[in-house]
Amino acid sequence: MDGNLSGAFCQLENLSTKEVQNSTYVLVTENHVRCQVPEIWIDRINFYDQELKLRISIGYSEEKQMSEWANLIVYDSDCKVCEESRKVRKNIECRKKIGVCSVNGKCFKDGDKKPEDKCFVCKQGHWINEKRKFSALSLKLIYLAKKFITRRTIILSFLFHYQK
């Protein structure tokens, strides 16, 4: 049952900017339609800090009839948890997830590597340089080894001179 109904459209309202845009929709089943959200609306959102809140209505141009408005929220589930408000019915509240890292508004979960620098890993909401941590440990071991070798060389050198 996949297809377009002639003259049918989605009317979308961006609740933040009050912009309204119509687009055609695809009928997936008799109870399911697919509306295209304008990409520019999605591109303008920093999903780490914001959500895209929309109202959607389905219309038929021939009869000029519109369905009731339905609210929709678009958010990044890696960044946030959105739930119906306990205080205000039919209101959705979103909050940032704990332990999430961000780069240019894109979210990363604990254990994810930073896209532009694979040395960094997201740990408890912070980017940690795993290579640097390893290097600091290596430097300390090298320092201790040199100190030990130097002392041992002096002792061996002393014994060598003493035996002559």
C-alpha cells in the first residue's frame, strides 16, 4: 500500500521559528504516513543542546480538510532522554544524558572514540587522551629504568676499578 495520495500533503510547523512548510507525504499503510521534515530545519539544530519541536497536520487540497495537529519532537537519543512531563500533560521534557561527550553538536557515548582524533575516548562526559596516559606511564618507567641502570653502571664500574 506504499504510495502518494493525489493532493494530499503534510503541513509542518517549526515551533521554535514559527515557520510553516507543506510537503507531500507517502502513505505506508492506511494508518501510517511518512512526512519529510525539511533538511534545513534539521541542519540548523545542535542536537547536543536543542531539540526540534514540530506540529504536523495531514491535509487534502481537494477538500481543504486538515487533520488535528500532532506534536512531534526530533532529538538525538545518544544525547538526551525525552519523556512526557509529569507536571504538564502532553508536554515533553528533555534532559541531557549523563556521561555524554560532544563534538560540533554531535553526541558520543561512553567508550566512543573522537572522530577527528582516535587517541581520545569518551569517558564519563570527558574526552580522555588514552595515548597520553600511556606515554606518561612509559616516561616514568624509562626514567626509573635509566636511574637504575645508571646506579648499576656506577657500581659495576667501581667494582671493575677496584679489582684492578
